[in-house]
Amino acid sequence: MSAYDYCRDKVALPGSSLYYSVLYAPRGLRESLVALHAAAEEFREVAEEISDEGIARTKLGWWADEMQRAAAGEPRHPITRVLSASMRGERLDAGRFVAVLSAFAEHQRRDAYETFADLETHCERIADLTGCMAAELCGFADPVTLEVSRHLGVGLTLAEIIRRPQRRGAHRRTDLPNDLLAKCEAADLDAEHTSEALREVLRSVAEAARRHLQRTLDEMPHRDRATQCNRLALAEMTLAQLRAIERAEYAVLERTPAATPLRKLWIAWKYRG
């Protein structure tokens, strides 16, 4: 298995939104973008699937060291082997990866998010990876591009929480905040069918996710829209996913409603560079 195959198998299998969003991107850019998203998934897995704080801290610390090694041209992991060239060229700063890892370390230590504002702040911090750094890899001329790209990163994280409100096997059973969960019964998250109360919670999170994603589409500067075409495609595909979930009345515990591959392919073609 090549280093890129590892990254692709983690986050960009055929049929996924990320797979289609980079379908028309040049090979080098496609591989780097997929590797960035794979890094985010690796960090998330450590933060959410390891309950022992000491072990999680050690693993996240290893990743911080690995980013420094990659910047020095000595990567060990498949993800950093893909990203190493961009990091050596100073297009990606290892220090920013460390800041994202710090956000995931705080995420791991939390028993719960008390308010939606707390959750959104966390999403904004980790969005430097799947939002801003991804935009920088694509190239930009207007600094506003980075600001609106952070909204994409936040929207992607919120959309994933809607798709998977339960965290089975994780040390924290959900990332939904307590102020929204106050509308639910304690057993709603463990049920096999989505209660109406939980659907209302998911609707409110979906509204926030849509706002962030739509801002990416509406506010991306015109002169950067060509270089950011695959990021715009990903925003629109995620909105399509949210519409599919809305049509299913947010019944996400029973199944995972999704936009069709044909719909995603059409969006990818529309935004091709």
C-alpha cells in the first residue's frame, strides 16, 4: 500500500464527498488535500476513541513530533510522507498542526460540551486544518479566502456530528452540547430510533452547519474561485448531504441518509477547474 493509498482509504473512498470533490484536481494537489483530511481523522480518532488521557496525550505528542520531522524532510507516517513536500516548501507550517493537536487534546479531556458556543469554538480551532490550510494548498490571492475557508472546516465538522450523533465505543458518547441535549431524554442517544426531541436538536445543529457552508459558497472572493473550486465543490456536496438528512427527517440513528454519487459527480463536474 502506498502512502497515498493509506490516506485515501481513511477518508476518500470512492463514493465519498471528499473523493468526488478532488476528482478533477491535479494529482499532487489531490493527494495533499486528502492527506490533510486524513490527518484530521487520525487526530480525531485519538481524541475520541482513547479514554485514557495519558495514552491520548502521548499519541498526540507523537503526532506533534512527527509534524516537525515531516517539515525537516524525515516523515515516518504515510500521511506525513504525502504532506512532507508541502511542509518543506513552507506552504504548511508544522506549528499550526501542533495548535490543532492542542485543540484535539482539550477535546479529549472534556466530558462534554456545555454549550453550542463551546462546541463551535472547538470546530473553529480544528478548522485551520480542513479549512484554512487546505485553502492555502489550493492557492489564493485574497486573504478573505482563508476566512471563508474556516467556515468550510466548521461546517464539515458540524455536518459529521449530525451524521453520527452517537459515538459508540468512544469515551464520550456524543459531541452534542448539553444546552441542546437538555431538550432530550437521557436514553435518546442510546436508542435505535431517532426521537423527535433528538431530531429537533439535530435540526438546530444543521442550521448552523448550513450557515457556515453557505458562507463559503457565497463569500469566496471571485478571483480565488477557480483555484478553490474543489473546496467549493466539497461545501456544496456537504450541503447536499444535509438536505438528504433533512428529507429523511433527521432519522440518523436508523440509517445514514446521503446524497447520491450521481449528485456528487454532477457537483464535481460543475466545479471542475
